[in-house]
Amino acid sequence: MNQHNIEPLLKISNLTVHYGAAQALFGVSLAVGRGETVALVGANGAGKSSLLKAIMGLAPPSGGSIVLDGEEVTGSTPAAMAARGVALCPEGREMFGDLTVKENLELGVLALKVGRGEVQSRLDEVFTRFPKLKERSKQRTATLSGGEQQMVAMGRALMARPRLLLLDEPSLGLAPLITDEIFEIIKQLTRAGVTILLVEQNAARALTASRSAYLLANGQIVGQGLSDKLLLDPELRRAFLGAGSGDNPAASRLGAAGLTNIRLEKPDMRKQTFMPPFKTTDELLAQQLQGLKWTVRHAYEGSGFYRAHLDAAGITPEDIRSLDDLRRLPFTTADDLRDGYPFPFRAVPFEQIVRIHASSGTTGKRKILCYTQKDVDDWRHFFARAYEMAGVTPLDRVQIAVGYGVWTAGAGFQAGVEKLGALAVPVGPGNVDLHCEFLVDLQSTVLCCTASMGLLMAEEVHKRGIADKINLKKIIYGSERSSVSMRRKISELFGGVELFDIPGMTELYGPGTGIECPDHDCIHYWADYYILEILDPETLQPLPDGEWGEMVVTTLSKEAAPLIRYRTRDITRIIPGPCTCGSILPRHSRLRGRTDDMFKFRAVNIYPSSIDKILSEVPGLGSEYQIHLTRDDRERDHMLLKVERGEGVEPGRTDELGREIIYTIKHKLLVTPEVEVVEYGALPRTDRKSKRVFDSRITDSVV
């Protein structure tokens, strides 16, 4: 298996090393990609240190080759390797105890013959990375703790500004908390682009700090692969991580390393999947037909609304014999949900309802949806599927920055994380300081948020200069449309994180009803849980695959509040043909807009009618208004309300009216607009329907 898609900086082929008649390495081959950290894991005596010494020129190879940046360096002297940018941080630190911290660090550039000013510049860099060393710069290293001595050893190696850093057993003899600190520094070096070959006996530490790893035993490579996969491999866990029990988890090397959150009693997580069992399109269609028959019968027998609705259309459950019969069923809309408040579409007895969630829509009564335990379990299952498709694993730490409470967002994101077996960090929206603190301190690898929150966090991380201190790899975002340029800016500010768009709505369980695939050209949706139709919003006739239209959904197993041909008003298109990612699940494009006049502003659904109602309740205002939605060069959304004063209202009340509008909108809609109160008659009149919303936020493509 070739695990390196990165250009190799170091390539070792069939390397052998002898100490006299004793052979330490037997045909070792490995590669270290430019800018990555590779771990070499093995027990004492496996040959790890011998390999590093051979690379550094301290132990001449007896066979094989060492190539550095395309140049053969086998058998080079230590001075020659140092001149080529290779630095070794040796096992045991090897301090000069009578020298100060500063003097030990300066030894790192002794062979390079750099000027005094350059030495000071490099010292400043090391002190920035190791603040404790700056405090103790004049202290003899013999008086330092083991952890501080390890920092000196690493700092001494970094003084050479190495292209390749060789770290030999950096955790040796250190307490767990100090080891935490040392490995956090290693991760920071990796994020800063330093290429590292990490030799470490503590397999759990090494694998969590590296991209890929080689397993060494008795002088031979016995396994290799991506580190997160190796950490989940049960055979390798037993061989390299030891075994513990529930009563004594610290008996394992994993437990001793403080990583007992990765529980040994878990099943083989490489084989865990939340993907559907069907392998062919025919199997999927058969499941959809079965689900459609069940849904129509369940809704007809359990819901007074649906019985009346279906009777009016002349449809009975027995009429559903094929998927083509779906088109005979009547449509349902958001108005039906609001008209049925507070328990619309309810098709089960109240005692079977375990939860409700409400839409963030703000026109009239809220859309409240109820859930049975099966509904909640199904939602949790397919949300875990979304994480799985995005490549999230049980080893990830998922920081959740979406709303909790009656909204579906926070509950759904967290339930999916826990079902997957990853670590949830449920912070919620806003509170940028806490989010930044947790990104650094908890080393979260995944951030779940709206696109706007993702941009805000990216800008904050960039502004605070903490990009090299965090470990974020993926952003899963939803709830609002975003352009290609906005996605690109978020990724760039976060240092190249991978973005995944995740759709969903309260009516259809909540978020997680599909997700952007790893090839990033579509949204795969869970066709085993709902049928998706794309219709012409005017004629309500089906559109061929590839054409943009309104998304209409019918659930296949939802108990408490099933949906039958529910008009979502979202605009998308079915993408025909198989996906390059290999998933059999069908796919649609990222959402392009809506067919009604609802808009989203900072993750809140807003209808112009709700603005109209609020403004009508403020004395002194006229009936005309405009809503202008813009996005600035920092990709921040703004809403400007232009509102006329009432006829005869004096100009002196302009400021008072503006403050009243801002207060009322913020109180009722939970967003803060900018307001411009203009004189009566300033806004245009028309004999047709007035244009209220001017949305210029997205000017480039969403796909």
C-alpha cells in the first residue's frame, strides 16, 4: 500500500545496519512526505534509534540507500547531514548540564557558522515557541525538570531551522501532563510545516500526533498506514497498545497515556458503518416503494388531516401500487403545518411522542414537529451517516457551534456525534472567545456551524494568530446558502480546512438529511428515508434530472409527523449518473435559492410579511419599506431596512423611529438590522406587486 500522496522529502530503501556482527535493521524502507509528521513505533530494542542514527550519519548503513530531497546521502557524516538541514533531537536529551539554557540552544547552530544577529533571531523564534525557556534562559540545564530539558533539546534542534527534524523518544521518562505539553508542541510544529520523523515507544501518543506511521519490530517494518486507521485496528491495538480492563484501564499503554476515551471494549470501528445495506438501485427502489405504501397507510389511519386530504384527492392506501403512484398524491405545504398548530400532521397517539422541535421561521405561528422514539433514533442514525461520509471518525473531536433548544440543529449535530462514537464539544452559537479557547485547548478537529459562523470563526482565528495552535481539519456547515467564493475564503483563513455542506430542515427531521461528499461536487441524500422530487414550481410537473426546480419530499418511515409531497420551496436539481466518490446514494446540487419570498439572514428564516407586521405596529411609520441584503468584502451579511415615515410625521422623529424599529426587530426576530427612515413618498410605487427584498449577497455560483 502506498500511503504517501505527498512528495517525499526523505526516502529510505532496504536499509540495513550492523553493529559488528549484530544486525539491528533488516531491509527497512519508508518515506516521509514534505511537511508531514511520520511516526515510527516500536518497543525497546526494535531498532528505532538505530534508524535515526543511520539517517543522521551516526551509524553507517551496511546496505540500502537514504535519499534526501532527491539526493543520495547514504553514509554522509553528521556535519554533512546538518548542513543539508537535518537535525536530531536525541533520546535522553543529552544536555550539557553546566551550560545555561541559552548556551545549550546556541550549540544548535554551532556547525552552521551563522552571524550573531541571526543567532539572536533564531533564539527569539525558539523562545516564542517555548516561553518557559525564555524565563529560564540563564539557568543551568542540570537544574531543569525533565520536561524543560526536553524543550531545550527540541529547541536546540530547531535552532538549525531544519528541513527534517528527527525526534527520538520525546516522551521518555516524562509525566503524562508534561508529555501532553511536549506532544502539543509537536503538533504545532507540524501545522507550521516542519517535516518530522517521530520515533516513539508510546504508540498511542505517536499515532495521534502523526499523519502516517510505520510499525517496527525486531529491526523490520511489520505494518504501515495512516495513523488514524492504525489506531483503530484491533490487532495492532493488542500488539502495540497492550490490553486493559474496565476495572483497570491504565493497565494498557493507551490508558497509561491518558487516552482512555478511546475505549478498548469498542468494536472494530473500521467495520462500523451507517450506510444503507442495499447495493443496487433496484434494491433502493424496492425499499422506497415499501416505505411509500407504509407512509400513506400510516398517515391515512393515524392523522385526521391526512385522511381528509387524501379523501379529497380520491386516494386510499390501496391505490399505491408503484412509485409512479406518488404523483397521484396531493401536496402539503408550510401553510398546512401552521394551520395545524401546535401538532400538525400528527399520526400517533400523544403518549408515543417523546420530543418536539420548532422551525426558526418567523411568520405567524411556528412550525412545530413532533417525534417518536423511532424518529429520534432514525435521525441519529442517518446523522452519523453524514459524519461518516464526511470522513469523521470516532477519534475526532467535534465542536458544535449551532443553536440548541427548540431548534433541531444542536440536538441533531450532537446526537450524530455520539452515535458515531466521536467526542462532542457542545458550545452552541456565538461566544467566539469560548470557541477559540476550546479550539486551542481541546484541539477540536471538526467544527459544525452556519456558513456565517464559519467565516466569523475563520476571521477570528486569523486575527488572533492562533491558526498554528489549532487542529481543525473539517467544517460541516448548513442552514444558509453560501457561494463558492465564501467557501474558499473560509478554507483559506483556516489554513486549508475541508468544507462539507449539510442540508436539512425541521419538517424533515432536522439537519443531516444528506451531505456533500468527499469529492465535493454534490449532496448525497438519504433516499432510504425520503423520496425527493424536483418539480416545476409553476406547473408542479416533474422536471428531468439536471434541471433546476423545487424540492418536494415524502418521508418513508417517519412516524409522528409524516410528510407526503411536502413543498420545501428550496431550489435544487437532481444530478444524474453515478458519483465519482463511489456512493450508490442519489445526489442533488447545493441549494440555489427558494421559490417563495422567504430569505435567511444569519441563520434565521425571515418572511417579508413578518417584517411588515412588525413595522405596522410602530406608530409614525408609513406602509412602504424595502429590505436590502448585502455582503461586504469580509463576507459578512448586512440587512438594511428602508422605511418611510408616515404621512405628516415630522422629520424630527426620524432617529426615534429608527431606534424603535431596531429594538422591535431585534426582540422579535433575533437579528439586528441597519435602518434608514426616509421621508413619506420616497420609495417607488407600482401598480403591480411591490418588490420588497433586494438580495445581492450571492453574485457567483453556489456549485
